[in-house]
Amino acid sequence: MIQIVIWMLCFYLVVKGRELELTASASMHENRERDLRSAKRWSIACNLVAILFFIISIAQSASMPDLPRSY
């Protein structure tokens, strides 16, 4: 269950990072270039955190004990 939540969080972070980049690139402010650089940094950070969470979820699933089969 927790692995599904972590995967959903990874997907959300990647999508949010892309959305940040698109919003900054469509901006017409005078600080557009600075905003775009900042959005790209945040997008990269979101992708790195998503990769980290994905690796953690894989590591957790490998180390979790199996439930007993006989009740």
C-alpha cells in the first residue's frame, strides 16, 4: 500500500516539475529568464526526489517480510 502511495508521489512530483517549467516559459514578465532558470532547477529537484522515492520504494518492497501462508 505504501509503495503505491510513493509511486503516486513520484508521478505527482514529475508532473508538477514539468508544469512549473511550462508556466515559467509562458510568462511575459521582465524576470522571465530568471523565473525559467528557477523553474528548471525546481524541476530537476522534483525529478531527483522522485527517483529517490522510487529507489526507496523498491528497497522497502525487497526487505519487507512475507505474511505467513498458514492461518
